[in-house]
Amino acid sequence: MARKEKAAPIRSLVGEGTSVHGELRFSEGLRIDGEVQGDVVAAGSGPSLLVLSENARIHGKVIAGHVIINGEVRGPVHSTELLELQPKARIIGDVLYEALEMHQGAKIDGELKHTAAASEEKPALKLAASQN
């Protein structure tokens, strides 16, 4: 029987009615119910969890391991493990994910890429050179 890896504990909260301006770096788990005007980035090499409630708004990029969105992100989203888009999720920006779970009603206005496809090297473009 396969054992499920334990999720990172939520240790920080940006409460409803709170607005943060600037880059927000966190370790382990963060829940956002308010608004962030800036990037939200998981720091460190351990597992990370970012939860955005339906009232949450982020205007900046998001980078974390496990990302659960039910609010709005205006900027690129990069999930290195699992991206869960709940019914009220709205993303305006490109999305890079390892695994994706998308509920009916969630919306993405941007390019959706799997990390394996994004990391594949594209063949070098060779131009026909004239012989001297």
C-alpha cells in the first residue's frame, strides 16, 4: 500500500480584509483570505502548501509546491507538485503544473503547461547557411 506524503502545515494567514503590498515569501503552509499586491513564493526546499480562499486576490506571480485556488490570481502560477483549482478559481496568467485537479467552474485565461512539456528542450533551430 502506497503511503501518502504528509501535507505541509499551514502556519501563516493573510486574513480577510488584509492587504499586503510587496513580495510575500513563506515556508511550509500559507492561507490567504485577503489580498496580496506582489509575488507569493514558497521559500526553502521542503514541501509547501498555499491555499487561496474564494475571497483571496493575488496580483503577482505564485510559486509553491501544492497550490489550492478558489479565489483570483492575476499573474503566472507555478505549482511544482499539485495544483487544485476549485469551482470559483480564476487565473489570468500562464499556468505551469506537475499535476492538475480542476473542478467545474474554474477558469484560466492563459497558457496551461505541464512541467515535463515545459522542460523538454526544443531542438535547436538550424538555418541554411550559404557555402563560401
